[in-house]
Amino acid sequence: MKQTRLFYWNTVQNFGDLLGIPLLRHYAKVDAAFAEPEEADIVVCGSILRLLPSGWKGIILGTGAIARGNFPDLSKATVLAVRGPRTANLLKRQGLVLGDPGVLAPGLLKDPVKKTRALLVVPHWSDDSLALRYRETPVVNVRTTNVVRIVREIASAEQVVTSSLHGLLVAWSFGIPTKVFPHGRTDQEGGTWKWEDALTPLGVKHVWGGKFREAPAQAIEDTQGRLREAFAKAAEELSCEFS
């Protein structure tokens, strides 16, 4: 089978954007490699829809917008899932599967993970200040291509503090109570817009605050089921394209 061409934001090697590669391998049974947006077959994770060219004809599978504003014409794309309702509205599509694929992270681990850390810090890739709040706490290096290792590290924690959207979503996918902080680029990245887009399908309002919040277990389970179906449809679409 031809290798799938996947576009993701790669200015920084960040685990949230790179999740699409192992997720496609596990849930759609296809291998993927980076491609520039105009050459890509599919987009999966990250806030990258604004970076696609107008008229793009690939598959959108869970990706989101980062904020309102200028947006390409993606009316020719095959949309199987998007991060949340705000992105769906920008695409002018109804009845889409809503949810960030980050909640599918547990499927990337072959074996159960023992709880070895009481608390773990998962910063946004640009955030150096969160670790300073928790000087005695292990900190995950999210600027890496070893996505599965990061998922395993998060799964090993009893609690997580994070300034990363995918840090939150992956932690919650394992049922881990999480405390969320903004980071230095939050305003530059659209403020709360993408967070609210991602959390709405889980029935959660904005989560920044001073307490640990339990994972919305049933909503995550429901979202996982819908996203697994969307990945199966993506596998069919890609199979037809490459046959």
C-alpha cells in the first residue's frame, strides 16, 4: 500500500501535532509520513486547518482551527471528524463527528502502565514557567518525536498539571485528574478558542483554574467510539484512493 501523506505542524517537533502518525497506524492501519499541505492526503491532529490551501481535496480527521479569522475554502475536502463545533461552523458543515483524536491515545499502548508518579508536569512546547511552579516534580519533554513514550509517561501519573491541550486530553483519556494552566503563547494562539472547541464535545466548559478536574469518563468513551468509526472510514477512503 502506498504511504499516506500526512500534513502536521512541524516547525517544532511537538507530541500533540505528531500524534496523527501512530493514531493512523493503530486505528486506520496505514503508515504515514510528513507532506507539505498542498501534497497531503490527510490531516489528523493540531490546529492546522488555516494552513491548508483553498480548494484542498484531502481528508480532515479530527483537526481543528486555532481561532476565528481568515480561513481557506475547504468545501472540496472530505470531512470525517473535526475537533469541535467551532471548527465545524467555520467549515460550514453539519452533522460531523466532533472530538480531538488525542482522546484515542490509550490505544497506542500495548500493555497496562503502572502508576509510578504521584504528579507529572506536561507543559506546552513553549512553556518553561510551569516546571518552575513544580520544581520537585518530573517534567515531560514534549518536544520529541517519540510520541508513544510521552503517552506512556502520562499514563504512569496519578495526577497531571499541564498547559498543553493534548496534555489534558491524553491525561483525561486515561482517567487522570488534571489541573490546567495557560502558557505564554495562549493569547497569541487564539486565547481560549481552541480549548473551548475541543472541550465542548466532552460536555466541559473552560478548565483553567486552581483545582484538579476529574476526567469526564462517559463523554470521553462516547467520543472515542465515534472517532474510531471515523478512523475506520478514513481507512476505507485511503484504500480506495491508493487501489
